[in-house]
Amino acid sequence: MKLSPRAFVAEWALHAWCGVLASLALLPMCFYGAFALFHAQLEVWEQPALTASAGPPPPLSAALELAREGQPVPAGARVALKLNPHTRFVRVEVLDADWAPVWSRWVDPPTRRVVEGAEGVADAFLHAHYFDFFAGGMQLAGVLSVALLVATLSGLVIHLRRLWAERWQVRLHARARVWNGDLHKVLGVFSLPYAVAMAWSGAVLCLAWVVGQLVVGAVLDGDASRAQALLS
């Protein structure tokens, strides 16, 4: 694919600026994401009371009833029940209508043990990976994922004609700008499938709710119950 001079300049600018925006976010997102992969293990590690429990989890209805004893669920609140494969305890989280946390507890109905939940290391890494520690952070992470996807695909368009010839070319004897450019292209070629998959999945995970609300508003007149019925 040969681009006209004007199209090449526009594509290059798009690739450069989207690459800058995406790269600023990639370092912290990937760093915290490496720890977020072990979220379940970290939850048990930071709560020693959960370590002794093993075996299959109890019925979720029983877990919810035990969690609600002395800790009422406000009207209109959302309740999330989370299982962890490394403990028999069930985590019960109550969120308000805006998805802000109200309270959280770990419960084990067979022994009637209750461990108060709190934002710990595991949750901190998970929220930091999605930029979910401030309002609109997850949506920002989604936009940056889109920027990474655009940067990756625009780079492919720019280098497509010479991609096969340059896939191994690293001229270490040349000036620093030349061999850094060669290294950038080589790493870009071999990381292309991973970068596209990471950018696409990140955009879907972080922007799915926003896109869903837009679709519900545009197609179903804002009736979320109809959308839920269609999904189920």
C-alpha cells in the first residue's frame, strides 16, 4: 500500500500522537496489571483469616443472609457475591446506585465466621490497572486503549510496504536514531498480535458500559429492563 505524501504525513501524525498518548498509560497499566493477575491469591494472602478455610463454597443465598446480619443493605443498593478459588469464604459487596462501595464482608455460613472486608493491596492493584481509583478513570483507560489500537493499526499502514524486508533489520552500527527506529519496527512487528488483542480487549472492558448506555438510549428509549430481557 503506497500512500500519497499528504496521506503519509497525516497517517504519521496520527500514529505518533496516538502512540504518545497510549505509551504514557501503558507503563503503569501493565505494571499494575501484572499484579492484578494474581488478585485472588493476593486477597487471601492479605487476609490471613481466610487461609484456613478450604473446600467448596457455601450456597450464595446463605452467604448473603449471614452478611446482612447486623449490616443492612440500603434500598436501591446493588449486591455482588464473589467467589475466590483459594478460599471457601464468599465476599459480599454492597454498592450504591452509582456503583460506589458501601460495605464489604467475607462470610463462611457453615462456621458462621465473618471477616470484615476492606480495600487492600489486591483491590488497589486491580483499580490502578483500570485507572478506577478516580471518577471516570476506567473510561479514560478505555479511551487510551482505543488510542493504542489506532497507533498500532496506523503503524501497520505506514510500514506495510516494507514490513517483510524490515522485520529483522536492526542497524546497530548506524546513528542512534536509525537503530532505535529499526528496533521500534522490529518490536512492533512481533508484538502486533498481542498489542491489537490487548488494546481491543481493554477498550471493550472499559467502554462496554458506556457504549451499552448509548445503545439503550438510542435504540430502546433508555429502557434498561428491555435491554436486560434481550440479553437474557
